[in-house]
Amino acid sequence: MFKQVRESNILAGIAECRRRDVESLKTRKSLDRIRAEAMESPLCRDFAAALTAVPCAVIAEIKRTSPLKGRLRENFDICAMARIYEDNGAAAVSVITEERHFEGSPLFLREIRNRITLPLLRKDFVVDLYQIYEAKVLGADAVLIIAALVDEGSLRDFIDAAASTGLHSLVEVHDAREVQRALAAGASIIGINNRDLQTFRTDLETTEQLAPLIPRNRIVVSESGIAARNDIERLRSAGVTAVLVGETLVRASDPGLKLRELLGTAGRHGN
């Protein structure tokens, strides 16, 4: 059963749960062992190349539940949804693997990887190097790192650890200070979350304010609050390379059609 939490403590609460989860995992498989397995795992699909291959690429998300809104879709077949995303123009698929609050699972990565050819982003609350190596072993091609959850040294360590295995890092920021921290840590893909961590409201103006602070040689991803084609056009004008869309697609009665509408290809049929 997923756990709903109060808005004011959602990030800290989930992060603390993940720390406990990782400590439990380490009792079954050591950090050294999971690192060795990561280094021996197959090569990653190129997440960065997928995001830059088309104008304003869409990273489509597998998201069963929101800790604020509850279950987003009943009878959710994750592999079928991933195939719909691939058939209708997604550049990559984001897979939420946090279990208690989002009803995700690390095993979703492995299941989906065997069904589609798109790069996969592990979207979770990374608080330990262990999760980076685990992501590679499970079949991820990129990993989300939330700048607000880690100090500067850990942020750089996480990015470097991911790169050592072939994973790309999507470093998520919420304000100008975090943008500078991400740049200083060497982040090449920066995700701007339009959701305010205090109020949990979304505003695309967050991306418009922060994107100009990021050098043009970095990949900029806008996250949260993207519901229509005009949102994507607005974000493209702000210099965004890609967008990450979850709830809008998962809640849609026809996710494939909704994805094509976002991409501006609604007149074409999926494969």
C-alpha cells in the first residue's frame, strides 16, 4: 500500500525512507558487490543523444501513484504503457521506482527494458551511491539526482559514479542556487522542476527564470506542470531541450493520442 504524506514534509519524509531502504539493501548485497555488477552490466542506451535528436523531446513517465493525489490510473500495465510511449514518439521513458509513496518498483526497469528500445531514466530519491550502481544493474540508462537532497560533495560524487558506469545523470534543480550547484558539480543534463518545494504548486515561469542561467552547451529539461502543446512551445521559447511529462499522460484516456498532441503530431497514427 502506498503512503500519502503531507505536502510540507514530502521530500524529507521520502528521502528518510529511502535511506532506511538502502541500509537494508546493503545487508543483502554490499556496496562493493553492486558496484562490481554495475561495471559488468551491458552498455547503456544514449539518453543524452535521445534528448537532442528532436526539437523539445518528451521523456514520458511511468507513474502509477502520486503521494499527494493518490492513484492516478487503475489497472496500470507498465509495459503496455511503455510501448504506447515508444510507438507514439517519446524520446525516452522515465520509470519511478520508489515503492512506498509512488507504488513504483526497481524491478519495473528490468521489465520495461525488455519490451522497448528507448533509453530509460530511473526516477527515484537518490541519497546513496548504492542507488546509482543499482540503477545500472537494473537496466537504467540515466538516473535522476535531486540537488536538494544532497550536499555539494555528494552531488559531484553521484554524477561521477554514474558516469563511471555509463549512466547519464539528470540533475534536478528548483532555484538559482541549485542551478549553480549543479553546474559546479559538472552536470551536463539539468532538470528544472516547476513544482515549488514549499507549496507544491507548479508554474512554468520557474523554467523561464532558471533556463537562462544554464550554458547553452548543457541539456535543459523542464519537469512538472506540462499539460498541453502550447506549454511545450512556451518552454521551447525559453531554451528547453526536453520536457518530462508524467501525470498528464498517465491520466489521459488515450495516452498515445495525448503524447502526439504534446508533440504536435496528433494527425499521425502510432505504429
